[in-house]
Amino acid sequence: MPSTHEISAPAAPTKPDDSKSESNRGEVIMVSGDRLRRFSDPVDVVEAFEPGDVVSALHRLADLVSQGYTVVGYLAYEAASAFEEAMVTHSSTEQPLLWFGVYGSVQETAVEDFGGSPDSSLSCEAALDEQAFTAKIDRIHEYIAAGDTYQVNFTFPLSLKYTEEAVPLFHRLCRGQDAAYQTYIDTGRYKILSMSPELFFKLDGTHLFTKPMKGTAKRGLTAASDRLQADGLAGSAKDRAENIMIVDLLRNDMGRISETGTVKVEQQFEVERYPTLWQMTSTISSQTRVDVPEIFAALFPSGSVTGAPKIRTMEIINELESGPRGVYCGAVGWWGPDRQAEFSVAIRTATVDGKTKSMTYPVGAGITWDSSADGEYGECLLKAKVLDAAISSFDLLESLLWDGDFFLLDRHLARLGESAAYFGYIFDEAHVRRELDRAVTGLCVQPMKVRLLLSKRGDVAIKAQAMEPLRVQRISLAQHPVDENDVFLYHKTTNRGVYDTALDGVSGMDDVLLWNSRGEITESTRANVGVKLDGVWVTPPVESGLLAGTYRAALIEDGTLTEQVVRVEDMKRAESVRLFNSVRAWI
């Protein structure tokens, strides 16, 4: 995609701009990795509000692209009937079926430059409760049993009132999803915030690629449990069956516009990591000489958001879903000169309506004969988890004892490496070791606490400071339980919100003992805990919701400690309670 170009403006917009009061109308932000592309002040806006106008609008865009412009925008799911009348959908709302800004230049910056981020939680209301959802799934199973369909992608919206600025929310959602295709589109009344991980199609000259996504599993909380979740998804017969159905559908669609014999499945059943879930994908490629309007006519909407067979399944979707999907399940992306285009499937996509001060965030699941209503409803809510709470930028952290040498260094770096892999941080162990050696070069041999920070990009920051004398620690039981499903309990990071909250309101104490929703002791805010029960020193298991400390691992390995669930009521009969960590040892 050309980074910057300037061209004279075309004759006139397809539709007069009656929204000039919207000062940022036409602004588009696209985020990929740590880079951001910002499009503003479009020389034209091409819109279509009726299915009969969609194809002509696409050809208008093709003409503009041939003049050297780049166009960025979306097609809503309800645009489908523009390409095939049999693909029925609900009637569209006031939102355009097609919206594209036309741009002569693009500004590239670092992601950090594009605005703040609200910290408030977004609590959405689902349009369907689990009972109503189950009734819909039962009906889908009836259609599958009758041979009408093999798979139905059933969706429903989550909604809430929203009065804040949309760009900071987009920034936050980008951090929460870390998806490959992150796009913000300001169309005036409507703001589109798409954090899609799924490629719809990419055109590079004559090369055409699609990458359907079917198959979902939640992330584990620790590196080990996370690997088990990924392996479970990779070997899941149910998820593989869903994936195969959609791959076959897209191969057939691509075959309509591709050169004979060129449609190939490049990769199948790949498992990709995202902040809150694992996804299964497959990659299909072909050679084609048709242009983007013809590609849309053959592929839109993606089979991954309909099911198979497409036309009959869309009829079932139209019957069971209560209203239009809008941009959700449509396509979002860009199209430029030299046969370059890239569009995502508009999943993980929110729409903010400036007129009604509301936001919708639809979710869905692919329903097959083997699908259970309770499992699929849980999967839908999992996909909306990114809205639940703010996800702040954070560094990975290790605190080490240096006393002429680093204590338990290999264990610290192994833990750091596992957390880096879990969160997708760059970790060069050799570089970290060199930086640690450099940080302590020339220091006098006395106990030092060395604080090591690792950023997402792999930057290392190290600070060494003398150890202060240890005094008696005053501790009490935390006032409220921690959520053992909070991933930040299992990884050492600078995101210490859960620990700060536990310390708030506790006066006269140096630390507090944490406990989970099951009434199990976990750790303190700064150390692991050992409890002597019936003459044996025990420590809570990681599964209770705690950091697997390096000194803790060493003490378990040498037999000093045994893992055992410790309940809050057990503390009344404890013979002794001690805190410990790798910097202070036993406290």
C-alpha cells in the first residue's frame, strides 16, 4: 500500500456531504503491530444505502483507484443481496451498506501517538439470555437434522449506552485484542471500531488469499495450561470439522473467479494466539485476473460468518436473528493501485451511534450438530471479554537478588521467557543476560535488589539498589477475595492493580494475605506464603491463583515445602505462617 501520494481531486462526491458538523467525518485509523496509518480529509466519500446501488458504487471506487487513489471503508453484511438476490438479509438501518473514503495521502505514526484510553469497564447487555439462545440452537439442530444446513453462524448483539469519545475506546480495544486488522472509521453519525483477527481476502497483483477462522478455545492462565488449551484446540475433532466445512465453501467460491487448477489450501488447522482466546485458521490461495468488485461478488459475505451451504443457511439466519448485523460480519479494509487490496471479516467489531449514544458489539458462534447450547453461549461471551475491563500497557518484571552473583537466575529467566511467550513479548535471553551483567559491573559485593523490566518490544530496563534492613512485617487477611481467573495473578508484571486494590483501605499493615473466591489462601501482595500445618510446611498450589515464585519452586524441589490447598479457616490452626520470596528468602 503506498504510504503517501498526492493527486488532484475527482469531480464530485457520489453523495453530497450533509454531515460537515462532524469535524472528523472521514477519518480512518488502521493499526498493524506498532505502526499506525491515519487517513483524513477524504477527497470524496462513496456511499450506498440500497442493495441496488452497491455494485455501481464499487465500480465507482474502481475508477478512483485507477486514478491513483486509495479507498478505505466497509461493506455491511446486508450488502450481500447486491451480488445475489437469493442471499436474504434483514432490511438495513439508516447506516450505509457501503461506505468508503477516498484518499490522496496517508500519515504514518507510532501507535502510542494516537490518543488516550478510557479505563472504565464496559458492561454490555446481551440481546439473548441463555434460555433464548438455547431455543435458537435447538431450532438450528432441527434444520441440520433435516439436511437444510451443515453449519450455521448464529449471532446476537451486545449493547450499552456510550457517551465517551470513540477514538480512545478504539485504542483500548486494540490493546485488548492485539488483532491483525484493527480499523477505526468515522462516517459521521456512526463510528466503526473493528479489531478483527480474520482475513477476508488479500489481493496482491494476481495472487488472491483468504484465511477463514473457525475454532475457538479460551486461553489458559499459566504458560503450561495455555499450551494444553492450544493443543486441545489443534486436536479437536469438532473444531476441525467446522474448519473443513468453511474451507470447502471458500474453495468453491474462489474457484468461480480463479484460474483453473490454482486454488490451493496452503495451511490448514493452524492455531493462533490472541489475548483472550486461541483461534483455528486455514489459508487458501489462488491466481486471479478479476478486479475487486468481482472478488466481492464471488466471496461476499465470507462463508465463515454464514455457514454452509451459504444461501440456504443465510435464509435460516434471517429467520432466527432478530435484526440486521450491520458492519458486523461484513468486510472492512482498503484498496489501492496496482491491484493491491486487503479486507478483513468484520468480526470483533463495535459500532458507536452518535445519535442514540449507544454502542453495539455483536458476537456469534458456528453451530454444528455436535454443538451444545451452553458451550456455544459461553464461547460467545468469551469473545466479548475484551470489553469487560481496561487492559493497561504493562512490562514483564523480575526482581532478583545479587550478592556477587544472581540468585536463581536460570529460574527467573525461564519464568520471564514463559510469560513473554504467553503475552507475545519479544524476549532475547542472551541480550537480557548481557544487560544484567552490565548493570552490576563495578558494584561492591553486598546484597542488592535488581529490578528487571521487559517491554513488549523487547526493551530491557534494569535498576539495582541496596537492600534495606528487614523489619518485622505486620500482615492481615485481605478484606475481599481475589478472582483466581485473573491472568495477572499468574505472571509477574507491572500491572499490579489486583495487589494495590487488596492493600487499599488496610491501615497499619505492611502486607495482606490474599484469598480466592473458593476461600483458599493464595499469597501476599509481595511474597509467597508457607503455612505449618500438623508439623508439615505447605504452600498453596498455583491453581489457587498465585505467582509461581522462583524460590517457592526451589523449596518444593528440595522437599522443604509441599503443595497443598490452604483454606482461610486453616489459618486458625496454623502452627506458623511465613512469607518468602527470592530476594529476601524467608521473611
